[in-house]
Amino acid sequence: MPTQKKVNYVYVVDANGTPVMPTSRLGMVRRWLKSGQAIWYGNSRTTIQFVRSIDTQTQPLTLGVNTGFHLGM
């Protein structure tokens, strides 16, 4: 059985508290935290918040829900 690569994401919040695109660049996240450009956001170790202002780049998102399958939503 081939092994699958697990992709870890860190969610990102700008200085105003607005969510921006998550990142999988864990090395950059570590550098941002170490240099003081970002801090851990809330009680979670999966979200960072930038201290400085950044360019907020977001992508449009479409959510698809199958209404014929009722397992819980």
C-alpha cells in the first residue's frame, strides 16, 4: 500500500482578526513566530495571527452540500 503524504495546514488571521488563506509552509510559520511577526491565535496551535499588517489575499470558495444524504449537518 503506498503511503500518502499528510498535508498540515496552519490557519492565518491578519492583524485585524480577519481570516486569510491558510498555509502549508510550516517552515515560514516557524520563522514568523520566532521573529515576532506572528503570534499563536487563541488557545489553538493551528492558527497564527500576524502582528504587522499584511496584504490580505483570499480566494473565492464554493461549498457543495448533498441534500439527498442525511447523516448530519
